[in-house]
Amino acid sequence: RSKLHALLKSCGDSKDVSLGMRLHAGIPQGVAAEDTFVGNLLVQMYGKCGDVANAQRVFDAMVMPNVFSWTMLVTVYAQNGDIEGAKHVFDVMPRRNIVAWNTMVAAYAHAGHLVEARIMFERMPSWDVVSWTAMLIANAVNGFLDQAREVFDSMPEKNLVTWTAMLSGYAHNGQVVDAKQVFDSMPERNLVTWNTMLQAFAEAGQIDQANAVFKATPAWNLSSWTCMLAAFAQAGLLEECRSVFDSMPERDLVTWTAVVQGHSDNGDVEGAKCLFDAMPGRDIVSWNAMLLAYAQLGHVELAAALFHAMPEWSSVSWVSMLEAFRQGGDLDRARCFFSTIYTGDVIVWTTMIATYTQMGSFHGAKATFDSMPGRQDD
RNA sequence: ACAUAACGGCGGGGA
């Protein structure tokens, strides 16, 4: 069982759902249902792999789900972006503990639903450092750094995660001076802390400072290297970007996508395509990055071909194609393409409106604007 | 024994 534990955990960490399924299939019939511990491990593994349906299926078959099973199921929905689903499980679970409450507050926080996060938080029977940190994040992701700071300052207890969350809030809000101040006053640091500080300088375009933090970091992981190579690319230093990429001891999908984008950002489509073809695997983000490279660099036909070769599409794909047609001044194809989209979000619609506007078709822009579903006029 | 918060890669407008 402890072996199974380690194996299923590693499937979750590496999102290897096919190995997870093989392990699941190797467990004797009924064990996953009757042995709550084993069932929990499977629910968690499927959740981490993004397979919510199988997580739910294992859970449903469990004879005696315990409080771990229930809170894990809440986490599964929350971490896969289904807040409604998480809330539903939360509402029907027989006994709610602080971990379940914290999970819900954090889910709302990351989705940017500050009001809901606050309502949850206020209804909690008690709070701990995780609850407070989640509320700090809820404020920070909405750009309310002063309120986040108030939460931070008034917390009865802080730990390394709290400090790093505050640092991260400043980092992503462009407040690099405040970020540095937090970093300098932290009682302790770990690799996440160092990476967050690196990201703060990188996002602020302060490449020398970023490089200094990178060099001073006691040890690196994939996040550190990837952040640094992306920072070099964004600063127009493609050679340095490449040298980080070439010297990294390991690479993952995120790394590969970052280096593809680094080349496209610096106008090197051929380099981007070479790397894209050499990638060991591709996900929707990497396909979109390559698609956008073609779109932004004016390769309409290559973009169209790539679009049709993609295994799946997202709103980013639609926007990239519209961008390609807009770049090429081809309003007809943009309009025709747009009419085939059924699931576009507000950004897709805004891009189409901008395309009409830019081509001088105010009627088209207005008509599109008027037919937008669920438009918020505030 | 197993559950919750912090770090890296893709899109429009706005500031």
C-alpha cells in the first residue's frame, strides 16, 4: 500500500493518467471501494491528472468515504476550475472541517471572486494561517494590494507561504519595489520565494536585476530556468535565452513553449518552428504559441494550416487566427472565420470588433457589439 | 497512512 501510495502520487505529480489507470486496473476488484485509503489515493491521482469524471467515479463507488475523501473531492473540482462543482460537493458533505472551508476560499480567490471568497471566509467557524493567506490572495489577484497588505499585517500568524504570497501579489501587480522590500524582510526563504522574486524583476523588465537574483539563487528548478530564459527573450536577448535553454539539465512542456515563444517574440519564425517540431509533446498552450507566432509575423497561410492541424482549439486559438487575418487585411476571411466560432469568450468578440473598427467598418463593429451574448455594460 | 494556501509558457481592450 505504501508502494501504491508513492506510485499514484508520482502519477499525479507528473499528470501521467495512463500510468495511473494501469495502476488502478491492477488493484483487485472492490479494493478501491472498500479500502477508503486506497480510494482516496485514486481520487487524488485522477484529480491531479485533470480527470474529474474518474475521480468522481471512484468516489461514488466508495463504501465509507471519510472526511479526507470529501475534502479531496472538493479540491479535485476546485483545482480543475469547476467552482460550482466544488461548491456542490462542499454543500452536500456530511461534516465540513477547516480544510474544506479553506479549499473553497482559495478556489474563489484564484478565480478572482473576491466577494464570494469573503462570504465564505466570514461564515467559517474558525480560521488558521491558510484561511488568512487565501484571503490575502483573493485581494491580491484583484489588484487590491493595499487590502492584501492589510490582511497580511493583521494576520495573527504568518508562515513562509504567507510571505511568499504577499511577495507574489506585488510581483504580479508590477510593484517590484514593494516586492523587493518583502523579499528583504522575510524571515526565511525557499526556492519558490527566490523564483517569485526573479519573476517580479522579469515582469518589470529589469533583466539585470532578474539575472542577479537568478545567480544568487541557491539551487534552481524548472521554474527558475524557464522564468530566466523567458526573461532573456522578453529583453531581446535571444542568445542568452538559448544558452539557458541549452544548458538546462531537464526541460518540460512549459520550458519548450517558452523558448518557442522567445524565438517568435524576437522575430525568428524559423527558429520557433524548428523548436516546435522538436518538442517531445505539445499541449493547447504550445500550439497556440506557435499559431500566434505565425499570426503576428504575418504568415497567414502557415497559420491557417497549423490551425487545421491542431488537435483542439481554445479562445486563444480563435483570437490568433483573427489576428492573422487582421494582419493580412483580410476582413472577409476574418468575418467568415468568426461566424464559425460558437464558444468564443469576450476577448474573441472584442478582437472581432477591433478588426472591423480597424478596417473602417463601423457598421460591422456595431452589429457585432450589439449581438454579443452576455455583454456587461459597466 | 491520505485532504487546503505561495513560483515558470499562449490572446483583445483598458489603465
